[in-house]
Amino acid sequence: MGRELRHRPAGSGKLWAVHETVSEIEGAITPEFKTKKELIKHLVAHGTDWDEPWPRPAAEEFVNRTGWAPSFILSKGCVKKGYEQPGQRPKKGGGDEKETQEDHTD
């Protein structure tokens, strides 16, 4: 449970957004964008409705590779935001037990 990259069909392409998957509401926490590059720019400049701006490496890792991040990670008494852990890919994501799938299309 945490942050998940989702897309929906739109005309001849897709619209990309970050969704939160923790509460009963489960909805988009960014605007929808026509490309992954636009979404990355938004995350770096503004973050999400729940997060401050993201570091570029974390935004790129999330959008281009993992597509999922926990809300936070508690380890050895330190709390870190889940998206700040680039390269740590879950086998399952989104709290729905579906396999995380890579999609390198815009």
C-alpha cells in the first residue's frame, strides 16, 4: 500500500497519474499527464497531493521502472518516504497482490 503509477486509455494514447492506495478512497494524487516525462516533471516540481517535491532520481525510478512505492519505510528507528528508495522493487504492488508490471511506453 502506498503510491502506484496508473494509466487509463485516452483517445489514441494513455493518461498517466500517481494514485494513493492506502485509504478507502484510493484516487489520483497528481493530475493526469499525456506522457511519463510530464508526470516526472510534475513530481519533481510539485510532488503529489500528499508529498512535497520528489528528487528527480526517485521520480524517474518510480515512473520508468518500479511503478509502486510504499507510503514510508521504518528501519532502525528512521522513517523514510517510500519513493526515496530507488531501485528497491517489490514483487507485488499496490496492495492488491497483482504482479508489478513494467510499461516503458509513453
